[in-house]
Amino acid sequence: MPKKILTGKVIRNKTDKTITVLIERKYQHPLYNKIIKSRKKYHAHDENNKFNVGDIVSIEETKPISKIKKFKVIEVLK
């Protein structure tokens, strides 16, 4: 099974070696055909603490690093 790769915005970087990334996606409701926005926060591993709030990053699913971290940062896009 391929690993999930998600793109989102860093909204928090205060914890050591961890960032919080907000992922927004749009999808169409199957019955009402309305476009719905969905938001979800993911905690991602940042080994060197080099990402700041406002950066657009790409994160990849990995084996669990801690109780809440199951993603790691691949690259910064902006």
C-alpha cells in the first residue's frame, strides 16, 4: 500500500521536533452535490526544527514515531 503524501500549511512549531500541519481539502457531497471544505490537523516530525509558521510543506506517512506523530516532513514548498 502506498504511503500518503499530503500538502498543507504549518500552523504551530512550538513543540520540540514537531510541527502541526493544517490540511484543507474540498469534496462534493454525494447526495446534495454541494462543495464541502474539510480541515484536519496532523502532527509531523521535524528533526532539525527548521520549519516555521506559515510554511507550505509536504508530509509523508511513516511508522509511528510517538503517540501522536505518524507523519514526517519531506520538503518545504514555499
